[in-house]
Amino acid sequence: MEPTELKNILVEKENNIGIISMNRPKALNALNSETLSELRTAVFTLGNDPDVGVIIITGSGEKAFVAGADIKEMKDMTPMEARHFMHFGQSVFSDIDNLPKPTIAAVNGFALGGGCELALSCDMILASESAKFGLPEVTLGIHPGFGGTQRLPRLIGSAKAKELIFTGQMIDAKEAERIGLVNKVVSQESLMDEAKGLAQKILKNGQIAIRLVKSAINAGLNVPLEKGLAYEAETQGLAFATEDKNEGLNAFLEKRKPNFNNR
Ligand code: CO8
């Protein structure tokens, strides 16, 4: 499927940035199976596009980033269907987490349940002042299932994650920033410009180095320190095999800006 054929998601490219906009306004961009499937297509397409160095995920409009998994669709699921839906959502979000290029969630409104988990699968989260975060699943008698029980405690620590998950309470953008869930809070009007500006700062650097260091950081989060350090040495060894490394070090010594060619 071409991204242009997607019904619930918009995909654009601008100056080496891929932009995925969740666009199902009648349900506040809630994730039904079709939307999740389209998200996977969009992620795969931009992930494999050599012209795209950074991916931004946002929600269309000003009200919602994503208001969670689709409650109407989940209501009549059998336990096995729910389990399958969870595996599907988890795999799409892991695809995002494992993308070899940086990802930025630009959260423009409600990021609840699966929406908060979608933001958590990105490398960095920018939020508008009106954004709201929460994992309200227990208020529905279920619990987070698209990675929230794992990624949230890794990011903000288990006690704060448990508080948010056990109470199901929503927090505003400032509180999300204070607890380390959000990198930066900006105005609604400047959200996309800020996200693109952050992407451009990343794009100025050696893209192979970025790819390698992302894999080192991600791998290190799930293994003991010694193993993470060993992995870091391996990825750095690979960085030393690139033309970009020669260009970057020479440019510094020649007092000029580097011109990386991503080789
Ligand atoms: N699913 C389906 N439809 C939704 C969702 C949703 N998650 N959220 C909002 N909508 C729909 C509403 O039903 C409404 O539709 P309609 O106009 O047809 O009645 C429309 O969007 C607008 O919503 P509201 O009228 O409720 O708008 P408000 O401004 O009054 O409230 C809120 C906005 C606070 C965001 C409110 O809509 C809300 O609380 N939504 C639900 C949030 C939520 O609980 N999310 C978690 C869902 S569970 C989840 O994500 C689990 C993930 C993985 C588990 C997998 C298990 C199988």
C-alpha cells in the first residue's frame, strides 16, 4: 500500500524529515486495527526511505495526539482477539522504537493509553502546552498493553510509573516535563516548527553515527552495564570505519564545517 492511499494517517516529507500525522478526528485519532496497520505501513515506508533522516509523529488538529486504542473496537474482543491485538500494537510500536533513524513525538493534545504508549515508543517527546498524558486503562478495568508497563518505568522510574498507571490520572504537559516523560513543552502554534528545528539539528550530524549510537543506547537499556559498554565499543568501532569519521575529524582540525555524505 502506498502511504498516499492511507485513510487514517497522513504521510509527508519535508527537507529530509518524514512526518506521520494520525488523522482520524471523529475518534480523536484512536487506534483501531486499520489505523495501526496503516501506521505500520507508514513507519516501514519512511524507515526505508533514504531521503528521510528523522521521523516526526503527531496528531492532526489541536485536540488529540491519539486518545488511545479504539474502545469501540475492543469492547467485543474475545480474550484471544485482545491478545492478538496487543501483540500487533506492541510489534508496531517496537518497529518505531527500533527504527534506525531518530523519531520525535510532537504531542499536540490528548496522548492517552495507546497514544501515550505511541509517544513512548519515540526517541524524544515534544509537547504543546495543552497536551495531556495518561494511562487510564485501569479506569476501564484493563491495563496498558502497547508497551506502557515496560517503557514508562524505564523512562521515568517505577514508582512514578506505578502512580500514573494505578491511578489512571491525566497529567498536563508541564508535569510530564517535570517527571522526565517530555523533553520540552512549547506553544501549540510552534510545536511543529520546534519539532522540525530539533530534527534539523540532528540532520546536521553524521547520520551513520546517529544510527549507531541509537542502537547502542537502545540495546544498553535492556542489558547490564558491562554488556552495554561492550556494545558501545563495537558501534564506535564501526563509526571509525566510515568516511564520515574522516570528514568530521578533519573538518574540526581544518576549522571548517563538516560535509557528511553518510558513508
Ligand atoms: N476509542 C474510541 N473512540 C474514542 C476514544 C477511544 N480511545 N477516545 C475518544 N473517542 C471518541 C468518543 O467516543 C467520541 O465519539 P462520539 O462523538 O461518536 O461519541 C469522540 O471520540 C470525541 O470524544 P469525547 O466526546 O469523549 O471528547 P471529550 O473532549 O469529552 O473527551 C477524552 C476527550 C478525555 C480524551 C475522552 O474522549 C476519553 O476519555 N477518551 C478515552 C481515553 C482512554 O481511555 N484511552 C485509553 C484507551 S485503552 C488503551 O489505549 C489500551 C491500549 C492497549 C491495550 C490493548 C488491549 C487489547
